[in-house]
Amino acid sequence: MSSTEHYDFIIIGGGTAGLVVASRLSEDPSQHVLVLEAGADGTEDPRVKTPAFFEALKNTEADWGFKTNSQPTLNGRTIAMNQGKVLGGSSALNALVFVPPTKGLVNSWESLGNKGWNWETLSSYFNKAYTSPIVDESSRTMLGIDKWASVNSSAKGPIQASFPGGVAHPIRQAWAETFTNMGYYMQDDPFSNPSVGSFSCLASIHPETKERSYSTSAYYNPVKGRENLHVLTNAEVVKILFEQTGGSAKATGVQYKHNGETVTVNTAKEVILAAGALQSPKILELSGVGNPDLLDKYGIDVVVNLPAVGENLHDHAVCSISFEAVDEVDTLDALARQEPEALSQALQEYAASKTGPLSYVGVTSYAYLPIVDYLTPEGQVRLKDLLDKNRPPEIEGIRNARDRAYYEVVENSLLDPNEPSGAYLSVASQSVLPADPETDSPQGPVPGKFITIGAMLSQPLSRGTVHIQSSDPSHAPSIDPEYLTNPVDMDVLANHMLHIDAIANTPPMSKLLKQPLNRRDPASRLTDLESAKRYLRASMISMWHMAGTCVMLPKEKGGVLGEDLKVYGVRNLRIVDSSALPMISTANTQATVYAFAERAADLIKQAWGMKVSNCPQSPDIPRQRHLV
């Protein structure tokens, strides 16, 4: 490829969002689209295709292998930040959970200042992204969905979803009936009416092949023969190129490395950055867009003064408790212990019929909940006192304006019994978490069968950063999520951890667990808020749901992008990935990123006068003139 070659659109990152946008823009044969992906094509890699092998991809050539800075609130631990460095990005590496955010969370995007970004608009893009599985009527009770008043039959998109694992596994029905008994069963398919309550979750596993369905297999491979779509793998971007005229900047191309050579390619229309929450801010800063003090430190010329780049990093903190299961329950513990006989049998079963323990990762059920103890009169007093003590002061400054805007959203959610502050999940296996080495907590898989119940913090207030620490593009960024540094976050997640025992002790869930409850880790016997906080400091991990580092917000609130996804102060440059999300999804992010990217593709098409189909248009987004 020569430096004189032009494309209409250059997409940096062939991941979850990048391949969605590439597929949609290249639907118009007159538009020439280039995708630059740093990793290789793993389409035929069994570790990508086989659901239960996703763990085998971590810390390999398919993983960026990032780690956070030391986290003082977590006993000084560093946290693994596994992110896909492979065609398909993290959609090729994740645990395949496919769940939506709640309506209230998506509506908060608009309340933060992003006009048109609400559930009413975005819901149709979820439907455009995935296909809802057809379920036999006789299986609905075993799946725990027989009480759904509505089923989302409108979803007809590329990602093929299914209810993972064997239909007959008792955990789904027990989970549904347990939360019904607790008064928290979600009455509708969560993709049609996402709210508070439990539900059987989907996975991005093809219902027929039982293989991973992800952006490469679902969006790219079916259209890879298009002459106007060029996807280049093993191409690591160095920087975005700009032209500065009349005091403004315009993105004109991209410089990248491929096969040991540095190559320049130009764009006639736009550069679209889709490298993820950790890489997109890094590329912006290497290109001269960011905080001038940081750029000057590393000898990078400032193109656009935009200090919010790399700020606002937030992620789902998660922790769990593993309980010993009764002997009759099938679990994945033998695989977790890598027992040769169990692995051999699982391989044979998957090869023969695409069934068995390799066909899923053990996650089948979710619940979005408020803190039940906060709903009592006494709990409301404690909650309001907690919120008042930690309210950001009303002082000048963009960061403070951002923090106050987010605080208002989270406060309203915490005070609303119909909005969740935590997401719970079940796993048919033990969870091996970090443990305090000074305790008798086990450091690896132990004998026995286990069911794990986890809780994640849905709407964290703690905000961290990701920034370059060198002008060398090959150097990893400095990642500091500042987990649970906001006292509200620590208190809320600790309260959710305390609720796990109530779930485990409520029938019929309790009937799947040995009585009295036997915990894999003695330290997970939580008796009060302080013991829960101590457990979190030792054992909390990341759900790898990083977001917000190039956030779509008004500039005066610390935004990097406008509601049209254009970078402030730059023409012809947009960002389309989780870094742009104003607030992280209620739980796992992949479904949200697919929907976000689908809408982004339509916004870009409309701006350039291209045909938009199947979803509502947004007439308030102005059209641009075509560039020659």
C-alpha cells in the first residue's frame, strides 16, 4: 500500500465496534473502507470458536495483556486488564454474556447532555445487532422464562444468541423461582423491557453450531468479499495525521506499521477511532490530541488542547462467593482444575455433538437489583447520610462539573427502588479469586463441585485515568481505574455482597447447595459491612468493562465527543467504541457496544448522505458536504 492511496473511511481497530461500522458503511459499494487491526485473524482458532476455551486466550498473542497500576484500595494489588488483540477485538476474547442495560441507564446518557441518546432510540439498534433465539414452548419453564409477559421477537441481527448450556440444568429454573420468592423476577424479556429483577441471560453462542458468534464471524466474514472493504490485520497504528488551517484541525489520514514498514494512508471523508477504552485515548494522545502538559512531557506537538482525553475511566468491579453444590448438580469444576480425563471427555462430546461443558462458560442467570436494605425507612436514612457526606462540592472546574453530573445520576438511581445499583450472576463452577496470602484462603482450584454467585457494581462513581507514558506507540498506557475510591462505591458493593447469602439461603436455590452452606473460601463468610469491605479489598477483580475515556459529553462537563461522536476541535474524526459511552452498561458491555456501533454507523451514513435502512433516522444530525 502506498502513501498516496485514499479511502473514504479509515477505521482504527477491527474489534467489536470497528467491524460493525465497517460492515455497515461498506454496504454502499461507492464507499471504500479500510480497517486497521493490530492483531491477527483468529477465525479458525479453536480457542476463539469454542466457548469454554476463552480463558486460554488470556495473556497470549491475542490479548494486549494490560495491567493496572497498583490500587491502594485493593491492598496495593494490580488488576489484569485482558483486552482482545485479534480481529474481533474483545468480542473474540470475552465470556460471551449478552445482556442489555436498563432503560434508566441509557436514558441517563441523554440526561447528561447527549440529545437523542435514550432507550427509545437505542432499543431498535439492539434489535439490529442480534437475533433472539427461538425457544420451544416445552423448554420455557426449565429456562426460567415461562413467566415472561413478552418476548423480544423483533431482533434479527448478525450476532446469533442462545441460552447457553443444557436446557435441563436446574440452576436457571431455581434462580427464577428464588427471585420470584424474593419479589424480584423480571416480568419481560430484558431486551424488550429491561428493569429490576432476575432473568435467564443470553450468550453470543450460535444456537446451531455452538460456537462463538462475534463481530468477525457475524459482521465481517459474511461480507469479506466486498471489493470496497479492506481489512488489514497485524497493522499497529502509530498516529492519526492532521492538517491545520485557519486555527482548526482536520484528520487527513493514519500512519501505521505493517510487516516492519511504516505506512501512511489518507482519507477522503473520516477517520473513525474504534480501538477501545484503553487504546483510543492512547492513540489520540500520540497524535497530539489531549492535555498539553502531558503531550509536552513526551515531546508531542499539540494539535488540539483537550485535557479530558484519557480521563473518566470507569469499570465494573466484581466479586463473588462460591458455595459447595449438591452432588447431583453438573458443574465445570473438573475443567477449572484441568483434570485430563474430564477435559478429554468434554473434547469428545463437543466434537461429536457440540454439547457438554465446552459449549458454554457456566454463566446462565442474572439479576439487576437495588440494595434491598436501603429500601427500609432505616436504610433510607443511612443511604441519604452516605450520599450527603460524599457529595462533590460546588466549585469551579470541568472535572468537578463532571463529577457532580454523574453524582446526580447515581444518587437518583440509588434512591429509586425501580433502578438497580448492582448486577448478580450465577456460575456453575468455583470462582478462583485473588486471596490474602496471610489467610487460609485457597490460592487455586479446590476439589468438589461449586455454584458461584457474583455481584458487580453497576454504576460506579469512582473515576480513573488511562494515559500514555511514552511517545513510543509500542509502550502500554498507564492504567489507573481507582477502583472503589469513592466511599459510596465501596459501601454499595459491600452491601450487595452481603445480599449474596440471602440468595443462597432462599429456596429453591438453597436446594442446589449443600447445607449448611460450605464456602470455597473461608474469608467469604461475610458477617457485616466491614467484613464485606475487607473481602473486596482482597478479592475484587475487574469484569473488563472499561468505558468512558473519550466520553460523549458536553465539553463543559469533561466531554471529548459531541452527540454526533465527533472529537471536539477536530473535523473528520469520530470515536465509536466503549471509550465513548457516557455511562457504563448495567452489566456486561458487549451488547451495548454493538447497539452503540450500529447507531453510530447510521449517524455517519446520514452525515454523508448515504442510505440508512432498518432503523429510525436522527434528522437533528446535520449532513456534511462530500469532500473530493
